[in-house]
Amino acid sequence: MTSEERAEIRRLVADYMRSEGCTCCRDVEAHEKHAAELAKVLKVRKYEDGSGYDFAHYRTDQ
């Protein structure tokens, strides 16, 4: 991974985290936009029903 790719991922994650907010101030539109940008860069597939991206497929098992 190049330093430019790493910088882009850091920026995308930071934007995504900022859009999460708390329940009183969550920015839903920004969240969806940033999730889509992350999914595109990381090649995360959409759910079959198109409702979002299957990031959970890649999460750490608890």
C-alpha cells in the first residue's frame, strides 16, 4: 500500500467517524456518503437489497 493510499483511507475513515456523531447530532446524509466512498475504495459489496454496504462481513469476530 502506498503512502497516498494510506492517507486516503485515513481521510475516508475520519470523515466516516465524524458523520457518525452521537444520536442527537448524527449526520445521516454524510454517513451514507462516506460509507459509499469507503465501500468504493475498499471494494465492499452492497447488501442484496441495496440498503447499504456489507462492512460487517469484514469485522472482527467478537
